[in-house]
Amino acid sequence: MGIGRSVPRKEALDKVTGAAKYTYDRITAGMLHAKMATSPYAHARIKSISTDEAWKVPGVRAVITGQDCPVLTGEEIRDRYPIAVDKVRYHGETVAVVVADSEYQAKAGADVIRVEYEPLPVVNSPSVAIRSDAPIIHENLASYERTREVYPEPGTNIAHRTKIRKGDMAKGWMESGVIVEAFFSFPPSDHAAMETRCAIAEILPDGQIRIESSTQSPFMVKRLISEFFQVEQKKINVTAPLVGGAYGGKAPVQLELLVYLASKAVGGRSVKLVNSREEDFITSPVHIGLDAKVRLGCTAAGRLKAAEILFLFDGGAYGDKAIDVSRAGAVDCTGPYSIENVWCDSLCMYTNHPYATPFRGFGHPELTFAVERTLDILAHKLGMDRLELRLKNAIAPGDTTPTQALLDASNVGNLPECIERLKELIQWDEGERIEIGPHKVRAKGVSCFWKTSTIDTDAGSGAVLTFNRDGSMNLNCGVVEIGTGTRTVLAQILSERMKVDVNQIHVKMEVDTEVSPEHWKTVASRGTFMAGRAVLHAAEDAIVQLRNIAAAVLRCSPEDLEVAGGRVFVRANPNIGIAIKDIAHGYKYPDGITIGREVIGRGSYIIRHTTFLDPDTGKGVPGPEWTVGAQAVEVELDTKEYTYKILKAVSVIDAGKVLNPKLAEGQIMGGMSMGLSFASRESFLFDDLGRVQNTQFRSYKVIHYGQNPEYLVDFVETPHVDAPYGARGIGEHGVIGMPAALANSLSIAAQADLNQLPLIPEYIWRKKKGDNHDLI
């Protein structure tokens, strides 16, 4: 009834007609506006702040500095003041907030705040940060509060270390007849969502706090504001309307803290803070970077025996969610390959860059770039077909992950089938490099990937189902609609279970923490999995209630009844039945006597059988399942000018079960375009003082419509038995292998090892000219 069909998105009409409302659109009478004053330095002591001139600007109502609320915040480790105190640690950090009658006046006030700085030495990369003589960014690291799975190393710039120790490394190297080692760099960049971050706060006379935000995590906003500012959770309500793109960048809590403080400073009045594009680029959290060293060993026949890996994630100035990302990188550090002996250290490094947070793929595009490039180098050294090497070592049921979790057909899917299908779609047998004319070659590169979701071991989701008087249904859950179409898929899941047309289901788009059942966060490709399970439980609950009421009316046992097509009927004789609309609010007999009551389906789900990781070995079960896939890119390179065209990109992913084919295809294509964009051109450009030089779209380049290649997407379906109808998470997965596949294709075309992103013509030219500077 519902799944397996390309159902249009529930909010599509509102979006294409402009009727859809976002946080930015909200304007109320008497609303004030806030703007930030930010640091021009990446690392400096704050010697003094003068706000006198700001107070003279007409319309200014409040000026807030870090001294007004010196509370340390942070989800994993409390290392960041909402407004800088004593010291700034990245270019663009907030040093003051001005509240005024208009946005223009607030900006004018922020512009005249005078700060005296004492510049400090800058740490400009994670490779520099790990050196013993590197300046220390957080002198008080030992005193910061942190969660139980965070392991900082005081006296260094290491915010967190995840260790993976599997097997016997000495044995692995002894069995390895062929060994390769390489270094890689994947720079920080931006999420570049169409809607910049925005938040509104108001404190009512009775102390109730009302926050509206463009966020992926409304329930986390509620929780953290309660914890940071010692406010009872019952007094905090957070709403999240439609979100205009997020990609992980709206999962952390930042502007919400500032608007709360701003509202408090003006007696509780409504205050709105909207990032400019430049502020969204550098003041708010960014896409994480990575420096990596990968060493692989295999037999002469190509069987992988050992992997030694160092990941230095560029967490930027504060730990935030970058700690989680670095942990996720460790969990899947080898890529989707069976390797008995693994040693990995995945470090979240403090640098003087804008602080990092999740980005679509959650550390996996970065680790996949390093691992898949190394595999190509190994295949070249072996003289082996690149896909054959991957097929020979592909992860399979019965293998264990780097964290020693046991895999089966349900929780890992079928990578070999993805590889075989990829070979057909990319026409691999034509050859990986073909001369097509003077100074022109075509080349094909491949990559494989996997990803599990390293979310909290108690992450959960809830759903509530109610009925209208005409028998149609209302679905309410805590998943934020961030552009993924998840709420449409949830309606399809409900439609399938209730056996009704999906148009009979209305989905509440806005999340309201007072009335929406809690959903942990809309991240990690967990919306369909967790909320889908909750929706199925809510449907089962409603079905039981409907059967019980109908059984009394039809004078039969509830076990004899079926629910479908908007009716409850006797399974053996469908002509005997009653419409749901006649019983969903109780059934009234002709004489007026009423039985039953309003049917309200309630469902919830909590993640199961995942564990913490052992701090010394990394042993544990980090997630419920792994989504695997294979990707390829075909390019045409001008070997004289080193310019290139991306001709074709292919993805084959084991989706478990495709619930909405067009939505799934669009998700994967969008991810592929994004992966090719930051692989080929996107990157922050830092000067020697750690300042971002390209803070607007004129200088920060993203892939444009006419620059996209032909995209081919296909799916393998190996059901995940714990998921709704077997569906695996696929929201992030189109992006993961694209940087690696593009780098592999261009390395083959240019006949040079291209181990640093972005892959701009100048870099390819430099490598061909013999620039072999080590990146770590």
C-alpha cells in the first residue's frame, strides 16, 4: 500500500509555492534583533572590551559579553563559553552580542565594540597540533567536565583519543609480503546549506522559555539549556519548523544559547538572531577536516593482513561534536574490508580553526578517502585489478568489525553484489585509463564504503497516531524535516501497516517539544530506522484498540478481525465489518449508548544491543547495522592544462529495502554531488594566522548545476531484520565514497598519487612536477 512507491513528499507543495515557513520567516510585534561581534584573530587573549560606543547607537537595548555569563558549554566536553571569555581560539568567534530594535541597529552596535587583543601563536592544522612543541590551545583541559566516553590528554592539543586494537599486529606484518604507507589531507569546509542558521528566544512572565530554531536537535536544545543555565526542563519549549538544509551543521547547540542570553538581558522580550552567510561560514560550526596516515599489509595474492592507521581530525577550537566524529572514524577505520589485525588511533585535535561538527557522512567521507586511496596504491603495487582487490577483501557475514562486533547478513548486507553491479554500470571492463586524443585521457576510479551510526546507546524515538472523524490519520513524531523527506517515508510506513492510501495520513511537520514525542536527534541516518519502528508500534497499538471496539460491535473475537482499507472486518468474511471512522472515537449504538473511547496509538523505540567502546581496545558494538556500497567516477583529464571534466558518477548501495525509490535516488544523487563538490573545489583557505580567507560564495566555490556529471544510482536489497520493512539508513551514504573515487580516477589519469583535497588543477600540476611534500 505505502512502501516501494515513489510517493511525492508531504511538504512539497508548500515548498514549491513558497508557502512553507521557516524560522527566518517568523516576525512578531515587538521582536528585537541580535547581532554578534566576532574576533578578527584565530588565537589571542582578550585584554579589554569597550562597549561604550555600542550603547550610543539608537535602538540598542542590550550589550552582552562573556563576563555576563561565564558558563562553559559543550555536549561532549564543556570547553566553550557561548561568548568568549579571556581568550579567543578561532577567527570568527563571538566576543559580544548586541540586541536592538532592528537588525541594522544591532549590526551597527556590534561594529563599534572595541576589543584589545594580544595575539598568540596559531595552530593551523591537526598535524601541527600534535607536535610536542605546539602551542597549547586549552590550558585547562584537565578541569573540563566531560561525558564518560571522552578521553582528553591534558598538556596537549588532544581533545579525545579513540583506540582500536584488534588481533596481533606483529603477526599481521609478518604475514604481509607487500606493504604500502601513505599520507592524506582532507581540509575543513562549510555545510553551505541554503538556509543560514537562525534562532529566536522569548522568556514569558511566568519564566517559561520559548525557543524556535532552525535545528536538527530540538530535544537536545531543551536538555542542554536546562543543564547549562540551571533551568527546569519543564519550563523550556523548543519548536523546529521546516529546516532549509542542515547536513549535520544544525545538530549542535550554539545560536540557541545566545538568543536565550539575549532575551534574558532585555527582560524576556522576543529576540531573533540570524547568521549572515559569512557568520554561517566561520562563526558557527563547520565541516571537519582530517590529516591521516594509513599503512596496509597484504599477501602476494592480495589478502589484507594488517592495517595501521592514524587519524588526526581537525576539531577546531572546541570539542563540540567533533569528538563524536573522531570516534565514528575509529569504529569503521578499515573501510568495508575483513582485516584480522588492526591498530588505529583516531584523535580529535584542537586547532585554531572554526570548531567542527557533524557533516553528512559523520567522518566517513574523510576516512574513506584515506583508506580507499591507500587500497589503490596497494593494487598498483600488486599489479592487481582495483575492484578485484576490493572484492577479495570485502567484508562479509561471519567477519568482525574493527571493534570486534560480529557481522551477519542482516547487519552488514552484501558488498560483493554492490561491486559486481558497479562493474556493469561503470563498464569497468573497458579499461581504467584510455588515451582519447592529444593531451586527453579518460580514467575510471572506484571506492567502497560502509557506515554504522555511532549514536547514544539510549537514543530513542516516539510516535503518536490519532484519528480524524472521517477516518484519516494524524502522525506526530519528533523527527525534524531537514529536506530528506523522512516524514513522507514515515507516512508510507504507517500506510503500509494500516493498509490505507498514504493520502489518508496527515503528518505534522513542525516539531514542538511540548507535544511531539521525543526523537533523540535528526542525524546519523536514524530517522527512518528509529522513528519508523516507533510508528509501527503506534500502528500496532491503534490496531489493537480498533479490533477491541469492533469486536464488541460485530460480536466476534478481536483475533478474527483484520484492519485494512479504512475498515475493520472479519478476516473470513470481509463483507462483515465496520468503518474506522465509526469507531475511532467510540461507537454509538442507535439508542445512544456509546462504547469504547478515542483511539490514540502510541509507539516508541530505543536503540538496542549497542555498547560503549572499551577505552583500551575499542571493543564494543557501536551501532545496529552497517550500510555498504560501491561507487565510481569517470573523468576526462587534459594532461597539458591539468583541467578536467567529471563525466559520470555511479553508486550502488545495499539499502535493505527501498521504501520510496525516487526519494532514495534523489538522496543518493544529492550526496554524490556534494561529495564531488568538496573533493574537487570546496575548502577553507587559511592564511598563516589561521584566518579564513574565503568567507562568501564569491570566493568559496561549490559545484554548480551545469557542472554535475551523469549520475547513475542502483540498489541492492538485503533486508535488515530489525528495521522497518528491512530498510537501512541511506541519507548520508551517497557522499561517502565520492572524494575517494574522484581522487582515484584522477590519480590514474594523471599517473600521480593525489592524496590531498581539493583536487584543483594547480595541485595536480604540482604533483606531476614532483612536489612530494609529506602532509603529516
